[in-house]
Amino acid sequence: MVKPGFIKYKKKNPSLTKVDKRLKNHSEFQSLLSDNDLRNQSDRCMDCGTPFCHSSCPLGNMIPEFNSAVSDNNWREAYEILVSTNNFPEFTGRICPAPCEHSCVLGINQDPVSIENIEKQVIEKAFLKGYVKPTKKKKLSNKKIAVVGSGPAGLACADQLNKNGYQVTVYEKDEKIGGLLRFGIPDFKLEKKIIDRRVKILEEEGINFLTKMCIGENISIERLDSEYDAIVLCVGSTVPKDIVLEGRNLSGIHFAMDFLTMQNKINSKIKTDIDISAKDKNVVVLGGGDTGSDCIGTSNRQGAKSVLQLELLPRPPLERDDSMMWPLFASTFKTSSSHEEGCDRKWGVMAKEFVGNDNIEFVKTVDISWDKDKKSFYPLKNSEKLIPCDLLLIAIGYEKPNLFFDDQYSIETSSDGTIRANEKNYLTSRKKFFSCGDSRRGQSLVVWAIKEGRDCAHSVHKFLKKKQLTQND
Ligand SMILES: Cc1cc2nc3c(=O)[nH]c(=O)nc-3n(C[C@H](O)[C@H](O)[C@H](O)COP(=O)(O)OP(=O)(O)OC[C@H]3O[C@@H](n4cnc5c(N)ncnc54)[C@H](O)[C@@H]3O)c2cc1C
Ligand code: SF4
């Protein structure tokens, strides 16, 4: 039954640690709402006949249903509904851009239901109450599956296949499990103990994790082929886009991922050869996206003197316009928690040259505008500026997967460098090899990686069942 919470209650966000305090460390800084407040927030859900939120969630999370369970104080039911579609709500509840909230019907004329935070609190309550326990499943099959890469796609795929009774081994080239959850996304958005807590459960449920195992370097594709009944490649898409300008070879210019990986490793006391410091420096971040925002938060925590973020595109509108009518995702002006912590932002600006002797000292920029007819940017006259800069971080996106094996193994890539795999069954050009997540679709989101991991596991299951039937004939 619909409870008219949307009339009674306004949206309430969890409180955040004050900026000066949170900048002293790299930890998460968002509190949890009280149970009563969370129930009121769930009561704001209107239980719409057509829940647009549900169809905007790539996982198809059953949002009105878990809201209703929270509202009834039935935490176990809310948890069970949530994990029926999402293997790792503790990740999405923290870092999903929540396209669901952009399509919430309440969002037409007021703040949408705070779906992402409700998701986070349901799973945290489930851990607290002991609902999230390893369930040892009997191995129903003697089929062996290798999952290459332990980001959210690999973990979701391995989890689903393990639950289906297969013998699953995850190969990971890095020191620890988690992919970009571990070494890309900063601790202040996702503390690594949250990943450790989940990996421990997956291990206890029988998944075999092997770290420092790079396929193509430590183990060949041929060996995987001979030892496993199916192989899933979930190797991400982390080759960064570069910017080729005069002065690019000056020191003090780095890729965002190197900077963020280094800080994540330092936080986790993992040895790193990378040494990039923002302390007392004028930092310029090229790229107005989420990776850029993560660089701002990390630079401020390291004690930067100033931080400036530059973006090619014009400043987004404050409100939806005709190009993003409800229930579409609203690409409106956003201020992330990292922006709030202190930085300048400029839009419609293009870097032209990096200036300095050994180290970068200035970025030469020019203001630009968009020519709708020619569909290209053009520079504005007399708009050149020299911006002081001792550390420049390039955060303009990712090009393609870093493949440690080449095409002699007949695993074809698409023209954009991603692994070519069928959109429906995730099969690559090589028999019994599958691919999902960023390595198939290009750099995307955690929620999409989990979705593809789940769907790919289903496809592997169908493939192995069919093989079994053919063998039994
Ligand atoms: C800085 C940053 C911030 C981000 N913030 C967000 C966010 O806030 N919200 C969000 O939804 N998304 C965010 N993303 C995107 C998100 O992290 C990715 O879309 C997601 O992690 C993709 O998952 P995946 O499993 O496909 O790949 P990945 O997470 O990249 O995992 C791939 C794994 O494969 C391993 N691997 C690669 N090659 C081999 C090999 N040959 N052998 C063995 N292992 C191998 C890698 O070491 C890695 O562990 C962010 C990305 C970055 C870089
Ligand atoms: S996973 Fe993301 S889109 Fe789906 S319900 Fe959670 S916050 Fe919304």
C-alpha cells in the first residue's frame, strides 16, 4: 500500500564529516541515517504502477519492493530483494551515479527518492545483522571455469558461476582483488575494507583467487584453454587517453590513474614505484569527469596549494533542458563532494601547450566555443592565458583494454580496441572464450560491469549445459 511519505517528508541526506576534518585522511566521510529516518525516506517512494527507476537501473533492481520492505521495518526481506538482482549493493550503494534517481517519478517536481543511500543502508544493516553469510554450495559440476580479472565484472561473473556449482578460479594480475574498485576509485568514496569483506565471503564460498597472475605474461592463453572448460576475460579498459601537445615530455605531467593508483596503494600499505605528490603545488586537472573529480579530492588530501579543473565542454545547465527531458539521465551541473572540498573549475577551455624548463610551470590555454554546424570547437580570439601549474593530471578518459596477449590467439578486437564479444551471449571469436565488463563495452560504470558479469555467467552456464547434453547424446 502506498504511504504518503512524499507529502510528509523531504529528502534527507546523510551528514558528511566537515571538510577540514575529512581532508586530514583518505577515509569515507558519509554517516548513516537513523533507522527511523531511513524508513521515512523509503516511505517517500510512491510505488508507481510503472516504476521508471527500476527500468533505468542497469541491474533492474526492484526498487519499490525494497523500499516497501524497509518502510515495513523488514530488513531481511529488503536485503533478499536487493541481492536477488545485485551481487554487490555495498559497491553500487556507495559509488553508483544512480541513473534510477534521475528517472524517479517524484523527481519530476521535487527531490527524488534517495534510492542509492537506501541501497547502501540495507546492505550495511544486512552485514550488521549477520544476514550476509557465506553459503557453501555443493559443487554440482566438475566443469572448471577461469575468470580473468577481478574487477566488479569478474567478481559478479565468478559469484554467479560459483553459485551455479562450477569450479571457479579468478586470475588477477595485481597484488589484490578488486580491479578499479581497489586501485582506481579513491578510499574516500569506497574504503578497501568493504572489498575485503566481500572477497572473504566469496573465498569461503569456494571461489579460488590467484593474484599476481597475469594472463599473457605468467600464464598463456593456450594453457587456460587446455585446463578450463570456459574462460571469461574481464580485463577492464584502462589504457588512458593521452594529450599530444608541445611540452608533453616535461616532468610533472602524469596520467590520473597513476596518481590515483599510487595513493590507493599507499593507503593500503602496498609497495609502489610511483612517486607523484601534490603537496604545496598548483595542480591542474585536465578533464571535467569523475576521474578528474577523484584527482581533486586526492590532491587536496595531499595538501595541494591550489587545484584547478579544466573542461573542454561548456558549463552544463542547472536544470533539465529539452535534450534531457525526464525520465532521461540529467546531465546537469554537478558539484561532487571533492569539488566542495575546494577547487576552481573552468569550462570551455582547451590546453594548447605545456610550458616550463624541466618541470611544467604553466599550461597555456585558450577559450573555445562549439560550432553547431561544423560540429567542432573553435578558439575565441584574444583568450589565451598562462595558468601556473607544477603538477598536471590528465583525466580525459580511457582508450581501450590493456591486452597482455596478442591476436595470434584469435581473440579479435573491435575498431576501438575493446574485445569483440557478442552483445547477447558474450562469446568472443575464440571458442569457449567469453568477455564482459569494460574490456567488452569500454570504460563504463560499476553497475554495468556487475550487470554484464551476471549476464555473461548465465551465458557460460547455458554453453556448458549444452555441451554436457551434446556429450551425453
Ligand atoms: C578513477 C576512476 C573512478 C571511477 N569512479 C567510478 C564511480 O564512482 N562509479 C562507477 O560506477 N564507476 C566508476 N569508475 C568506472 C568503474 O570503476 C569501471 O567501469 C569498473 O571497475 C569496470 O569493471 P571491470 O570489472 O570491467 O574492469 P576493472 O575494474 O578495470 O577490472 C579489470 C581487472 O582485470 C585485471 N587484469 C587486466 N589484465 C589482466 C591479465 N592479463 N591477467 C590477469 N588480470 C588482468 C586488472 O588488473 C583488473 O583488476 C571509475 C573508474 C576510474 C578509473
Ligand atoms: S545500482 Fe545504481 S541504478 Fe541501480 S538501484 Fe542502485 S543506485 Fe540505482
